[in-house]
Amino acid sequence: MTRKSVYYVGPGREYTSLTKLFLKLKEDESKKTIYIDDGTYDIFREYKDAGIPSPPDDVKIPDYFTYSVFLPPNTRLIGIGDVTLRFAPSAEEITYGESRTWSTLNILGECHIENIEIYCKNGRYCIHDDSHNRYQNTTHFYKNVRCIYEMGDIKDGKQLGMNFTTGNGMAEGCEFIYRDCTFRFIGGDRPAFYTHECAGEDTDNVPVLLFENCQFSGGENDAKTVMLQSVTGVNMRIPTLIKYCRIQGGIYLMLYSEASKQHYDVKLISSGDPAEICNRGENPYPIKYL
């Protein structure tokens, strides 16, 4: 990796805004590393300072590509010391449309994220990692990433944000790997981790989901702490390994529609005995507790 492929972000660096560096590198899909210096980075303020277009209040849920800034594909994003990416505008500062579109960190393609805390309130998610099946056969690796989402405020009778800690869409053939990560929802019984498969038809080239030494926590009565959503109606088996993890609550196997089929073949190793909920029909892949 050349010197030009390594970038630093911090108060005393050439790049002080992570958002502006992402914009500079948005067409660069080569392998590169971004190091973030110790400190807290206000991502909402960075969006405003960078002039990111504000989505309308009636923006459609899938319409986030136009209004969001993404980590460039094939990037290692690594925190140096105590690094926090924070998206927490007040209800007065943010619009309803912005709160349901803008996430603290947006990802599309291959990535390596390490040693970062991510906080979100009145935003979409801590991490939005969903390419709508565009970046197939890529690895999305997370290590020591701590995601904390707090329930959104009420503004003009509407609740701000999407109120999920994560929002993942797994493209065909992708590996999603989480090691030593924390997913926490504060303020209600809501999913601390949420993912779904993308609507492809290639049932052989399935994604793979792995958690190792991770913690998931939400409300005291949250039976849906880990939400694994199935969208498509094709036959598909998604290997899902949860190893040496702690789940406060349950695992929710959520079928999006009457036509959807449950796709997650979940195996828990030394991860307790969390409850299992499947919202439609029988589960063809009963959870294995080892």
C-alpha cells in the first residue's frame, strides 16, 4: 500500500472532517486505509458543513443513496485511541426526513471497521450497511465496534429516526463478520441488531453471518434483540454462527411478507439460551444451541 493510500483524520490533520474525506474518495475503489485520531466527531454537523442535500419529509425508505455519504469501498477505517462517531442533533436541529435517512456511518462495499464507538439519536441507524445487492461477494469485517442507539425524540407528533441500532442488507455471496462488537438500544424494546438478505435469486451464492464474542442488549423485555429478516420467497439457507456472545433478550426470525421464506440457519455456541420467535409459520431451520 502506497503513502497515497493511507489517510488520517483528526483536529491537527490535513483532513478534519471524515465526511469530506469520504466525498473526496467516493470514486476511489482501490484498497486504502483511513486512520481516525482520538476524539469525538459530530457527523450531523459534518453533513451540514459539507452541504449534503436534505431529503424531504416524505422521502421513501429505500431512497437514501442520493442523500447519504458512504465509506468508499475497499477501505479500512481504524480508530486510534478513543474514537467516537456521534450523530445526535436535537429535535430542533434536524428535520423528519433527515432523521429517517442519515446514519452515523453508511457502507456499501468491502470494508474493515475497527476500534470505533458509534452513537446515534434522531438518526436512521448507527451503521447502515446495505448496497441493495450491488456489491456482491465482498467481506464486511467489524472488530471492536461499539454501536449505541438511543430512542428518538418526538417532533410535531412524529418520532424522529428509524430506531434500530443497525440496518444491514446482505448482498449475495457476502460475509458479514463481527468480532468483539457491542450493539445496544437505549429507551425501549427495539432490535439492537437488524439485518436482511437482499432480494436476489441466486440461492447458491448466499451470504454468511458470523458473530464472535459480541454483546447485544435492548430493553428488559425485548424478545427481538437480534432481528434476522427474510425478504425473498426463494429457498435459501444463510449460515449464521453466534459464538461466545451475550444476548439480552431473544432472536427474532422475521418474515417480511406472506410470500417470504425463513432463511437463517442459526447455530449458537456458548451463547446462552435466548428465546426464539418466528412471526410466520414454522421455521425450517430450528435454532441449534450448543
